[in-house]
Amino acid sequence: MPRTKEKLALDSARRMLHHRAYGRVANLLAPLHPAEVAEFLSRVPLDDRRRLVAVIPPARLPAVFAEMPAPAVADTIANLDPAQQAALLAGVTPAHVAAILRALPTEDRDAVLNAMGEGPARTMGELLAWPEGSVGAIMRPAPFALPEDLTVEQAADHLRRAGEDAPLTVYVVDGRRHLVGVLSFRQILIAAPGRRLREVMTPEPIATRPEEPQEEAAALISRYDFIALPVVDEDNRLLAVVAVDDILDMLQDRATEDLYKMAGLDAGDRVFSPVPHSVRLRLPWLLVNLATAVLAASVVRVFQGRIDQYAVLAVLMPIVAGMGGNAATQTLTVIIRGLTLGELTVREGVRAALKESTTNLALGLVLGLFAAGGAWLFFRQPALAGVLGAAMVANMFVAGLSGAAVPLALRALRIDPAMASGVVVTTFTDCCGFGVFLGLATVFSRYLV
Amino acid sequence: MPRTKEKLALDSARRMLHHRAYGRVANLLAPLHPAEVAEFLSRVPLDDRRRLVAVIPPARLPAVFAEMPAPAVADTIANLDPAQQAALLAGVTPAHVAAILRALPTEDRDAVLNAMGEGPARTMGELLAWPEGSVGAIMRPAPFALPEDLTVEQAADHLRRAGEDAPLTVYVVDGRRHLVGVLSFRQILIAAPGRRLREVMTPEPIATRPEEPQEEAAALISRYDFIALPVVDEDNRLLAVVAVDDILDMLQDRATEDLYKMAGLDAGDRVFSPVPHSVRLRLPWLLVNLATAVLAASVVRVFQGRIDQYAVLAVLMPIVAGMGGNAATQTLTVIIRGLTLGELTVREGVRAALKESTTNLALGLVLGLFAAGGAWLFFRQPALAGVLGAAMVANMFVAGLSGAAVPLALRALRIDPAMASGVVVTTFTDCCGFGVFLGLATVFSRYLV
């Protein structure tokens, strides 16, 4: 592996940074790949990062920014004036600039757009008009296209002239820039030089539209093993291209998002985010949870008299609520992931809810038996054991039903199920767990000791 | 969009399937892209899928299987005899066959290997020797390589002869098959025909090793925007290649896995898995959770006398435990995702644990204040409110500390933190929540009404 040299340089750079020797850090980073510099910069505190950006040769920065996550670039340049920001972004690809501008506050964004040249500003304006999460927001405009009546030899000449700017895939268009075919370099190299592109190209290429969701583009790229996917307008005119590496980045971000949403976390909340930042981002969701916990507590409050009589109920009730919560999380995860991956549609919802509630009912019977058996062995009270077992079965059933129904209902209402389902469903299982267990204990209280 | 025709065919196929007209379904699928057939097959019940596979022309199946998830292919062919299985897999790429064989029971796998020719069986044996999750398990062996002293013109001839089998990236090797460079078709097309490959190639290419984790390969591919990554042995000899589309599939699977593991789910447990299958897969984890719930209940049991005296404690105690669990899940998610994405290493663990416990302490102070204020307003008992607030602060701190320390410790012990952390940490926050709240209530019991 030839990477040892780079690792040593990065280690030294880290040490030098510790001593605030920014110039020396910049020297150590100079021979490295822009992607390595980008990773280094992304992981140092913002203040150090800004000082480093000030001493790295400006010509090198666009390549580095191209490899940094857009929000990190936005943070880095946020304190510069609009003209400086526009200059730094000039060498970055339009799609990435759009992502960086999206991460800036609106007024700053407009200032940078004004500081750009008229042409780039118009391109940016068009990209920024597409909503976040749409293909339009990550597409790369103005892809390399050649007219269909060119010969293979002429096409090869064009590509040679493009040199390092030549793309991986060549799109073929007719006289009115309608997308009619796609050509790989392989096809060009293999074909007889005198043939026309329309004869050697792959016709009717699969394409997407800028308003489609990015997941749709990811699915097409992954299904057909593409390295790029063309983007066309409603008249099938070639607008832009979505590259597989942008899709890779998007998928990694999206996987984090799904996990994060289920825990009520914001995507900007990372391991080494500053404490006040994390506190601010996590507090709202925890406050919502506090409210739902109070709701569950008020169910217990209804039965406070019963607990006053039989304190042992307070020992067992968290078991019923907790197991319902665990089972509900399993059902939720299966349903939400199924919706995200397109394995499940809302139309199939009744079937899914039926399957999940049957599964959890069966699980509840097994777990209820275990729990009742344990309680009987320990407390020697058949009625208490029976109430525990029955409440467990009921709550597991509710967990399966609500764990499936809530995310499906939210999806049908066009609310992101990953975001809101967890709180709603565990509130259900907490309230139902406490309610059914303490309720049954009340009904059968004359058999309790 | 030229996809309407395909959509209509798929809709008709779905209706025909409903009427069990398997032959007509196969006819409708015949003109479609193998990836579309694969997706259709993956979504129909196993029994229908097997009947369809029996009527689809065998020559077409390898291309379809290549696009289906490996476990789905394994299910589909599980009922056939080894010779049939080996014949069906003959046209599928080695890396995908390895994944399919991994999804079969061990004895079936050996039977298929025996039914294969000697050459393919040896290749398979080598791929299967690499552990799941390693680069070796998804790499494509025997990539296209050319000797470094070939001229550009000779290289182009070689590629033309390879025709449709030509790769996207050409590796350049020396006389002993050491990887010395990489060449894109673009570079070949652009270069002067008489130059040697060693003069026009990109030297010292970035490569990976078969024993590296797949995430590492994904990070390299994503960082350097590669479409393929070469795999070399310890002597830098070219072994295989990892393709970006395999990485795309892997990332999508991995995102599901992470979510699933945190909920204690098996990857084979999908929305429409049969009920007994789901029950069997979910039961073990729920039993572990039942055991930990009993542990938490036994903490409450210690203080049963106190609850006997003040039943109101049973009303409030779930709030303390529940909020700790929510906060712990947030910390866990941040830490586990950080570990997965490589943003966090075990060495930085102390700093991460410090950050998370500080964050949760701050959150605990805010939430504790809210909870105490609410309790005071409702119950008008200052001591009870104080005990609730203090227990909340303590438990949130424990949530931050254990939410960070447990996954980091598991990772240091080489146990997958996504799998086991959740159970351990919520047991901590449940026991600590009940213990501290009821313990403080005992200490200050003379102030309680």
C-alpha cells in the first residue's frame, strides 16, 4: 500500500495544528490529494479550519472544497465577504456550489449570487429553484453531448480536444438537443471510425427528470449499474446529468438521516458538534417526549389508589410497558424501512398491519407465558401472574397494530414516518401497557393479596 | 419518458399472476430489462417466484439473477437439485454467486460447489474464504489488466477484441502482475498511439486489500470519485476489483442493517416475511429484553416499601426512566453512526464520552427543571418535585456517559456496537432511573407527604 507517506504527513499536520503552526500545516498538506486535505479540514475545529483556508494557496481550494461536505464548506466561508466567497466557489462544480449556497443563510446566499458573474448566477438560480431532495438539486448541468450525425472519428476528435474535461459517458442529441442515445468511450473505441453515432449508440436511454426524488435516481443507477443518469425536461431535452458518486454521497447521508430521524436527531448533530449546538438541536424532541411521558404517567395516576393498595403492581408495570415499546420499535423499523426501500406501499398497508399484529400477538403469547410463569414463581400469586401475562399479550398486540398503522397513516398523510412514528407509537404502548395492566389488576383486585 | 410501455407490461404481469397464468406472465416479462424482471420477481411470493423461474427461458435467468438480491436468489433456487442450481448460477458473476452461496445452508452450499466445474468451484472457494463484510466477499476476481510496455495502439486493439467484455477501467501491471498504474478509456483515446502505457497511465493507483472492511472500500470510492477500486495482495499483485455498483448495493443493505440491528432485528425479517419466520427471528432479542426488564423491575422491588408508603412515586418513576432511555438512544445513534462513517475512532472515545455526558447534563438540567416545575404545580410537594428534578439530571448524565461508553467499549472488544448497545444502555438508564429516583425519595422521605 503506497499510502504510508500520506498518513505520516497527516499525523505531522495534526501535531503542528496543535501548536497553531498554520503555515507549516499548509506546507504538509500541499502534496496531498484534495480529498485527503478535505477530510483533514472537515475534522478540525471551525476556527482552525478558517485559519488554514486563509493560508492554503487559493488555486488549490476549489478542488478541496469539491470534496468537502457542502455544510462544512458553508461554515468555513461564512465569515468572508461575498466577493471572496464568490471567488473561492468559482472553480467548484455548479451542483456542489448549489449545495453550499443552500447551507448558507438566505441573505448571505443572495449576496454571493450577486457577487458572481451573470452566467454562473443564472445557472445557480436555476439549480437552487429545485427543492432539496429532488434530482434537480444534485444534478450537474450542461453535460457533454454530441450530435447524432457525427462520425465516430469526429466524435473521437471532439473528445481528444476536451482532454481531461471529457466525461465518462457521452450523450447523443438530435438537432433540437433531444436526448436520443448514449455512448460509452468503450463503444467509441470499438466502433468503425466512419460510422455515424446514431448507428453505434445505445438508443432510447433511460433518463430521469429534475423534479423526481433523488431516491428514484439512486434506484435507477443501482438497478441498471449506471455510472451516470441523464436528466431531461418534459420534451426529452437533455438538461443535466446525475453522477454515481453524488448518489453515493447522497445515500450515505440518507442512511444517517433515517437512523437519526428515528432517534429524533437533526442531521447536523455529529459526534464532535459543540455542546450548545447539540443541546439546542436535541431539546425540542426531548420536550415532546417529556410531554408524552407525562401522558403515560397520568394513566398510572388514574390507578394510584390501586398501587397504594398493592405496591407490587408498580414493580411489574414497567415490564409490560417496556416490552410493548421494544416490540413496537421492531415493527416500526420493518415498516419504515419497507416504505423507504419501496418494498411496501400504502395500498398494501392492511396486509402489513395484519401480518405485524399477528406476529406480535404470537410473540406476546410466548413472552406473556414467560413473564406470568416468572411472576408466579416469585410472588406465588396466580391472579397477579395472570394479569401480568394477559396485559403483556394485549400490549404486544397493540404494539404490532400501532407500529404498522401509525407510519402507514403518516405516509398516507405525506408526513415523514421516520420522523414522527416513534414518539406516537411508544406513547400508545406506554399508555396501553400501564392502562391494561393496572386496569386488569383493578378488575381482578379481589383475587390479589 | 420512454418507460410507460414497461410499466404497462408490469401491471398486466401482476394481474396475470393473480390468475396464476405463469406462462403469460413469463411472456409479458420477456421483452423487459433483466433488472426490471429481477425487481418484479423479488416482490412476488416465493411460491409464485419459483413457478415463474421454471417457465422463464433458462438463458435469460443469469442476467436476471445478477440483478436480484443474493438472499432472494438463494430462496428461489433452494428447492432445486444441486446440478440445476449450479447450471443456473453458471452465467452469474463470481462475486454475486459467492453472495448467493453464502445465503444457502452450509450443506446445500457444498453440494452446489461439488456440482460446479473444478475451475469455478476453486474461484468460489477462494471468495467464500473471505469473511462477510470484507472486501474479499464482494470483489470481482480477474480484472482486465494490460502489461505496462504495451503501446497505446496495442492496448486499443486488445480492448476492441474484448468488445462488450471490456471493462470501464484498465489496470496496468508489470511482468509479475504487480499493479503499477490505472488507465481510463478516456486516457487511451486521448493519448498518442505510439506511447507506452507506463508513460500515459496514472501511476501508483490507490488500492485496497481483500481483508479490509467493505466500508473502507466505500469510503475510498466515494472520497476519490472512483468507478472501481483495484484489490491487491500483500505484494501489491492485482487480485480483483470492487465496482461502484456493488458498493451502492452494499451501502443500501448496510443502511437497513444498521437500523435493524439497533431494533434487534435480523436482516431477513421483511415486511411480508411469513409470520412464523418473523416470530422466530424476533423472539430471542425480546427474551433478552424481558430479562433486562426484570432486572429493572427488581430495582423497583428494592423500594417497594417506599411505594407502599407513597404511591405517587410509581406515577412519576416511569418519566425518569423513559427520558433517560430517549436521551441514551440519541447519544447511541450519534456514536454508532460516527463509528460506522469513520468520523470517530476508539482513541477519541474519552473526548466523545465527555462531550455526550456534558450535552446530556445540560439537557437534564433543562428537562429536570421542567419536570420539577410541573410536579410542583400539580402535587404542590416541593420535596417530591426536587427529587424528580434531581433524579432526571442524574439519569440524563448516566444516559450520555453510558450511551457513549458502551458502544465504544464494544467496538474496542470487536463486538458490533449497533447490535448490543441498545439493550445494555437502556438497562442502565432504566435501573439508574428507578434507583436514583426511589433512592432519593427514600433519603428525603421525611419531607414527602
